[in-house]
Amino acid sequence: MTDLPGIPSRRNFLKASAASVALVGVAAQAKAQGNAPAVAPLDQYQPEFLNADEWAFVMAATARLIPSEGNGPGAIEARVPVFIDLQLAGSYGTADMWYMEGPHDPTASADRGWQTPLNPAELYRQAIPAFDAWCESTQGAKFAELDADKQDAALTALQKGEPKLAPELSIFFTTLLANTKEGYFADPMYGGNHGMASWVYLGFPGARAAFREWPERHNIKYPLGPVSIKGERA
């Protein structure tokens, strides 16, 4: 994949995103082992919120944001689309606990909070067909039907705001990218990070409870694999 302008490369994406978690040890091979539960392949997954066109878009878009090419797992291997679907089907999608009163300013900076009257589920439901329509008018096909290079170009355009979507949809790219990162790094109990693959790749120990003997051990690889909140081990 050619790095999208303004979108972090795979290597830089992992480095930058991993800075938000407490990494212990060094990167390991992304090969999850142990007692992580078996799950159905993605082509057998039945979405709880996303319809067929939306699911196809999320599968294709997340696969370009964190592609499978490279040493570690991509969004598809980590089942990021499942994470996004489950989140949209739940309280995140409906923004049950959010302050949603206006006024809303789509030009406001990110530190001003959620600047659209739409909840996340409504945002995805309205933005995906609008973006697909733009792709059809400019590229001759919906986003999921484009080849990888055209998908990269379309995502770059979306990031830059070139598709003239409605103002309330202007945060769609940043929301999609944030949700993709969250699904990649979150505990697998939320549907993504299958087999703790991203944690294995980065050397993150997960929900292990105690590290009292490790703070003073510098430049020594942590020998134990990740543990999920539910106690699954990779």
C-alpha cells in the first residue's frame, strides 16, 4: 500500500497508536497461541447493526487503514469490522451516555467534542451511502468495489473533505479511523483484536495484574504473553 497523504503508514501507525498504552518488552511475532476462543470466519459473521452494503464498506475501509501486508496483523485479521459493528449496535452507537445538545459546529477543533447532532450509528448509516454515491460518481463504483489504489485515493479525499458531504457527516473519516484503532487495540472481549494479535505483535501484556518485579529491569524482554480481561491467554 502506498501511504495515504496525512494517513500514518503501517509502521508509524503502530508506533504512534501504541504510545497510548503501557508497552512492556519488545515486539513479538504476530502469531497468537493459547486458549483464545475459536470464532467463525468473517464471511460467516452475521452483523448486528451494519447492513450488507455498510458491512462491505467497513470491511474494505478498515482493510486499507490497517492493511494485511506487513509483519503484523491487519484490521481484517484482528476482526476490527466486528468490533465496529458491535459498538454501533450498542450504547456507543446510540450515544446513550453522551451530551448531544446543540449547537453543533462541524468546523470546531477536536477538543470541542462531538460536533454533530447524529449519534455514531446514525453517522455511519448516513455517511456510508453518501460516500459510496461520491465514489460511484467519480470512480464508477462503490468504495468496496474499487481496487486498492482507488480505495486509498478515495479515503485520502474523504480525509481532506473533498466529497461534499452534509456538514453533520464531516467527522466521518476521523470517527472511522478512531474506531479502527480502537478495534485493533481494545481487549478482545469487545469483538476486535482477535487472539490478542495486535498485543502479541507489540509485546503488550494486556490485563496482567502485577508487574512489581519488572519496573527496574531495563532492556529485558518481558517473557509472558498477553492476557485478556476474561483471562484468555495468547
